[in-house]
Amino acid sequence: MKFAVAALFALGLSTAAQAESHAIPQETVDAIMAKLTEMECQMDAGDIEMEDNGYDLDDVICKGGNQFDIKLDMDLNEVSRRAE
């Protein structure tokens, strides 16, 4: 039983460390949100996901009410947009 508890605790720490290592700096979140404003789009900042080659923006609503998933590269350039 002690082993199982210790294993779950270690797994929890590992998962927390992974989540923290993928945390997006607030400065980057602010820059993405500013870019979306320029594009006449908006989204919940919690739906920004960091990927190996950039950022995945889920459920972006743009002028006209259209919803998209948008991918940005590490320099915050749009590389793809998919309508939902």
C-alpha cells in the first residue's frame, strides 16, 4: 500500500513538473491576445496550447462569428487556420 501511494505521489509530481515546463509565459499570452485583437478575433487565453513548433489556439472566434483553430509558429506568425 505504501508503495502504491508513493508511486501515485511521484506520478503527480512528474505530471505537475511537465505541466509547468509547458507553461506559456504571461508575456507570450499577452502578445498572442494582442495579435488576435489586431486580427479582429478573440478567445479564452486558457485555450492556448504550446506545441513543439509553436502555439495551437483553440476555439478562436473572429469577426463575423466564425470559429477557427489557429496555429502560430514560435514567432507568432499564423501558419494555419482551420474552420470548426
